[in-house]
Amino acid sequence: MFGTLFAILLDRKFVGQGLVRTLLITPFLLMPVVAALIWKQQMFSSLFGILDKVLGFLGLNSVAWISDHPLASIVTVLVWQWTPFMMLIMLAGLQSQPSDIIEAAGVDGASPFGIFRQLTLPHLRRYLELGALLGSIYIIQAFDAIDVMTGGGPGSTNIPYFVYQESIGGGFRYGSASAYAIVVVVFSIVIATFALRVLSGLLKDEERA
């Protein structure tokens, strides 16, 4: 959702567009471990984190974000880091839309919202599907943020990290770890297959255009 909103904002000319685009892409260029450390130490810290300072400025009590809300903290970091990637996918979809159709709709009296709902959104459907599928693959494989921020504490463990805990992470239960690993591989293959089909459909549409 955030990637689509940013893409819509960037799909127009304004002063400083290149700088804004570069700043929005920057989180995606960071290593996952670095991004997790930045949020853990500089944003979520209850001692000197920026969010804690904002709460104190507003007269609110301090919040131990990572210990009290581990899942929300990890999701925030993942969304922050991967929104630029989704933005680039949506921006590619917006810029591939035929401009003559948009201009014709405007001449016929269609409102901007009507153009977006009836023309732009259907055009972006495949790009939205591709972004959702690629995002699902990344969520299945997420490991760095969990390890750095919570260490796999209660309410913040996904299957890959659970496999790590069951095997070389200290559990040494390699049988169950192997079974869960197979489940992860199967789900990844299924999602990757759908992603490839969507991408193939996009390429065919581009060839026809």
C-alpha cells in the first residue's frame, strides 16, 4: 500500500524529484542487519530512541517497543525496508500505462479519482500481484531482523528462524528442523511459481503493446 502511494506521488514532475526518489530508495539499499540495528538502537530504544523522545515530548509514558510489541516492531522494519522495492514495481506499472488513454479520459470529463479507479488500478493489478508475491517470498525467508531485534523471542519467530532454533541454534533436533525446512521450500516454490506466471504475463502484455 505504501509503495503504491509513493509511486503515485513520484509519477509526476516536481522540484527535487530525483533527490526525493533517491531518499525513498535508500532503505532498500541497506543490509537487513544494518536496518534492524538502526531501528533497534536509534528508533525503538527506551533509553535514547527517537520514538521514546517523541513520546516524552508529548507527555506520554515510555514504551518498550521490542519487548512489549516484538511482532509489530519487526513488521515495521520490514515494511520500511521493502516499501521502496514495491514502490519501484508500482512506478514501473504507472509509467507503462498508455498516456493517450489517460488524456482521452480527461478530455471526456472523467475525474482524477475516476481515472485512477477505472483505468489505472486495473492496469496495476498484475504489478500489485507481483509485488505481493515477491513480498510473501521475502517474509517467508526473513531472518536477520528477527535475530538482531528479538533473538526469536515469544511472538516474533517465523518458520526459518524456528528451523534455526531447532537445529544449529541450540535445539539440535534435526529431524523436526528438516521437516519444517521442507515446508518452507515447498511454500517458496509455490509462491515463486505464481510470481513467474505473473511476470510472464507482464512481459507478454509489454510485447503486445
